Amino acid sequence: MTDVVIGIDTGTTATKGIAATIDGTLRAHTSVHYPLLVPGPGRAELDPGQLRDAAVKALTDVAAACRENGDRVVAVSLSAFLHALVPLDKSGNPLGPLVTWADARSGDQCDRILAAGRSRSLQARTGTPVHPMSPLTKLAWWRDNDPATLRDTPRWGGVKELILAALTDEPFLLDLSLASGTGLYDIHARGWDAEALQIAGVSAGQLAEVVPTTTVLRLKAGLAGLPDGTPLIIGAADGPLANLGVGATPAGVAAISLGTSGALRTVVDRPTSDENGRLFCYALTEDRWVIGGAVNNAGSVVRWAGQSFAAGFERPGAEGEDADERDAALLMEAQSAPPGSDGLLCLPYLLGERAPWWRSGLRGAYLGLRREHGRAHLVRSAVEGVCQQLALVKDSFDFPVTQVRATGGAVASELWIGVLAATLDLPVAVADTPEGTALGACLLGWHAVGQLPDLDHAAALIPIGEPTVPDPANAALYARLRPLIEKSALAMLDTVKELDRLAPPPTPAIPVTDGRVDAAHSGEKA
């Protein structure tokens, strides 16, 4: 009989379930999908009932596969995406939709916090940038637009509180990792932050009790056909668990997720405040913390380019080509354009942007466009713009990074990996972990039950490919171009805001793919 831990990873449009042994071998896996709802401009919500049902189904399906395999489930461990907000009753039942990280309705509240000069100190204490993604600013939106609901809702929570109410009879709890991504929790003093609560308009009594990510609870009796008393590990947030799942926990090793969106993160041994306000800091465990930044736009930019530039993209045998095949063909064509795209600079902010500036209202642009630029230049420049944005995050680190482990759908492209290595000026190796976040949840579960004493051991468990080494000439070129990106992006803010006033953006076409980044699809994962 093989012992396994089941990892349940709740994402923006899919819940993944896997079973893994202590050496990281996958024994079973499943995926349950649900739609991301966009009911109006700037909105991005989920049906919380569907989210809970998906977690139960994923657990039930994987548990059944384990029984068929003859495997013994020693624990269940949870991962959830960051920055969600949902109103709950006293029993943990949802009273409204779950608002996701991609929801941008609180832009005005962010602007007021920035204008008041409060954002930098809030971020230093809470580890979370002041941005529309943050539950802090989402609650501030309720304070300004629906104060009665804000006041009268017994509990406010996120994905983890919602899922726990379905899986355990334990009290109203939240893990340290997800708490550190709310913008409401002081990661140094280890308690709900008084100033953040005042801005949000809620009391500490409306929020969950925060506990370590290795806290062991008990699964509800009879759930998923598992034995009564099966340990349920409260787990952590998706971003920190993605680092664990690709073995990027030792000093100097960074993880990059490249799906629909992207992120760069590395692990440190204590909560760290970025004095320039460019990096987040979220917990993995009480003594391991992940710092870095997430970008809204990655593979989604190439998908947009395919929809916009590939009309009449005629190639032999291309009839009936699907979107993934078209994207791959565009990337192959883009390799014919030279590094630097013959002086074409792309600001790829189709869905706004987060790191490293955390400014709402950023929009995309091409700069330096000339008649001789063709589709290959436009696509290559978009890839370069995304990779440069991740390099700006890396440039914000005040400690060395010596290697990068990459995962996600985009890393299958030779162009993406080559440009990424050159912009970062670091070797980039692809981690062979298609379910990195769920695997991270499993490994944290093994750690919580005392079978994996050293999380850094994960680095030896995860297979990686041969690193792509940066081309020195390309790295030097991208380093010269990078300051122009920040200069241009921030200089355009006032112009973009005026354009938005003249022609408000329509309801956004948010990709119906996972809003996190580590799983070959989308989102912060922040």
C-alpha cells in the first residue's frame, strides 16, 4: 500500500486535485471547471456554491482513484488563490458572489489611499500592495457604496474560509499565507492591522482567526469516503505553494510562472518589507516567506495578438487550426524578428498591470511603430514586453538570484524561454511539474504530518530540464531598453485616464482560464 497526500488547489476557473507520494510522484489527478463571471465593467466574480461543490467533487474523485490504486490517504492539504472576498453568515455559508483578484471596481479607493500617502506604510506592514486586487480595497469599496451590507455581514472571508466550511467542522479559521495577502494583516506583529481595518470599515471580529499553514484539522466525517478523522491541513496560498511545487525554495532560486498571466517569486526566511513598495511578501510557513511580483499579462498577450493580427494567417495545412496551434505558429514566425524588434517597444498592459508599480489604470501601447514593422515584430515585441516586466520585478530584489525555475503553458515556447533568460540575464530551466501548486500543497501536507522535515528537500524531488543560458548581447540590449519601459508607462498614466473618461472601457473580456499563473493557464497567481 502506497501512502499519499491529496492536494486540493482551488483556482479562478478550475479546482485541481492530485494525490502525491512523499517523493512527489503523482498517483491520481482530476480537474473540475466553472465559469468566471463578468457581470459588468471591472467586475470578476465566481459563484461560491460552485466553488465549494468543485472542491468536494475534486476530493471525492481523487479519493476514489486512490482506493482503486490501493493507495492510503494520510492527509488532505489545501491551496487557494489569493485576494478573494466573499460575505459569509455565521456558519460560513455565502451571502453573495465571491469577488476575485481580477475584480477592478475599487480603483477609486486605491487612488484615494495613494493620494493620502498611506499606501507605503500599509504595504510595509501587511506585505500586500494597495491595489484593486486587494481585499482591503474591495472592502473599502463596500464601505463607500454599500455600508449597510459591510456592517451587517457577520463574516468576511475568501476562498479558504469558504472551502473549509464545506470540508471541516472546525472553527472559522484562515491560514497565515492567505491572511498575508489580504492587505489587512500585519505580517510583522502577526495580527489584524488597526489602520487597515479602519480603512476597510470592518472589525477584527468579522474576520477569521489566523493560524499557521501547517495547522492540522479534521475532515468532516464520511466526506469523500475517507476514514473519519482524516487529517486536513489548512495549507497556504497558491503563489507560495507554486514555489514549493517547483522546488524553488532554497536561497537564490526563483520561480517564474508563465500562463495567461505571470509571476516571479523567491523564498526568504522572514517577512521582508520592500521600502520602495514594489514587491509583495506572503507566507509559505511561519519561517518561510515568498517575495516577488505578479503581472496581469503574459500568454494572454500572444492570444490577443493571434485574434487581432492573424486574420488571413494562411499556411499550408492551417485549416481548422485551433487557438493554441495559431499561437505556436505566431511565436515561430516572431522568431524571424531580431531581438529588440527593430526598435519596437510594447507595453503589454491589456488587462492593466500589477508589479512592480501597482498602479491602477495602466493600459497597453506600442511605441516606435514604423512602416517596416510587421506581424513578427508586433508579436516578438509583446513577448519582450512581458519578459521585461518580470525583469523589472527581479531588478527590485535587493539580494542575488542565481537560477530560475519556470513553469506554465508559455514555457513550451523556445522564443519565450530565450527572451526570458536574456531579459533576466539568468539561466532558466523548465520544471517538469504540470500541477505545481497542487503538488506544493501535497508537499506542505507531508511537512505538516512530520514526514518531510525540510521543505528545501523539494528542490531535489522536482525534475527540471537543461537550463537555457542567456545570450550576452541580447541581455545587454534588453538591459538598455528596460528603463524606457518604466519611463513610458508612468508618463502615459494621465493620458490614459483622460482617454478612459472620453471612452470608458467596455466589460472586459477576461480569459476564461485559471486566474493563477503556475498551471499552464492564467492568474496570480499572485
